[in-house]
Amino acid sequence: MSINIQLIQSSGAAVKDLGVQVAEHFYNYMFTHFPEVRKMFPGDMTEQRIRLFNSVILIATTIDNLEVLVPYLKELGIAHIKYDTRPEHYPIVGKSLLNTLKHFLGAAWTQEMAESWIEAYNLASTVCIEAAYEAMAPSRFVPVTIDDVPPAV
């Protein structure tokens, strides 16, 4: 199966006008079905909902422009290091996203759309995870030396 770009874009356009209620549903779904990840998020989710919604829309609208999308996804993956996001968290987000899209798209949610979103999400996750891994690569470690310590008095 390959990504049907038109389906991704049309579904993104369909939920765009719904605003942050989409992100609200996403987080409600995720925290209900995967409560272990709740501790990774702030108590006040207002800003987080906006960021998630904007990311979903950006991904849906730039799915056909890898020159824009890939650098964005790499930055996203690296940025999530500070939240201790691990590869095992990405399927949780993916399942929550797909169920949210299915909820809001209703009858427009087809098998082909689901398969396209799965492909797109798995590709996006891979880019994020690989960028985070590269940013955290042990080969980037520079040992501390005596030159890093102020001289004795």
C-alpha cells in the first residue's frame, strides 16, 4: 500500500475547520486507553492541544512536499527528546490519531484512507525516531577534560 496523498490532504482539510476539539478528543482517547503516558504531559493541556492540532494539519497539508515535511519531522523528533519520548510511545500516538480521525470523519473514513494514514504516520514516526536517535548518538559524546575545569587556586 502506498500513501494516497489526496486522501490525506482531503481528510486534513475536513478536520481543519473543527479546530482544537480534534486535539481534545485525541488526548481524551489517548489518556483513557493509554493512561501511562499522561505523566508525560502538562496539567494544563491548552497549548499542547494547539501544537498537536497544528502539527496534524501541517503534516496533512505538506504530505506531498517532502522538502518541507521531512525537516519539520526531524525537528519534531529531536524536540521530543526532552519529554523522554521513546520509540514505544509512537504507536500509542498513532493509534490515538487514527481513532480520532475515524471519529471525526465518520462515513468518509474508508479502508483506503485508513491505510494511507497508517503509511503516512509510520513514515513520519520513523523520521522522528531516526532524527532523535541521531541527535542522541553516543558518537556525539565529547568527553570532559581538564581544560573544562577552572585552574586550582
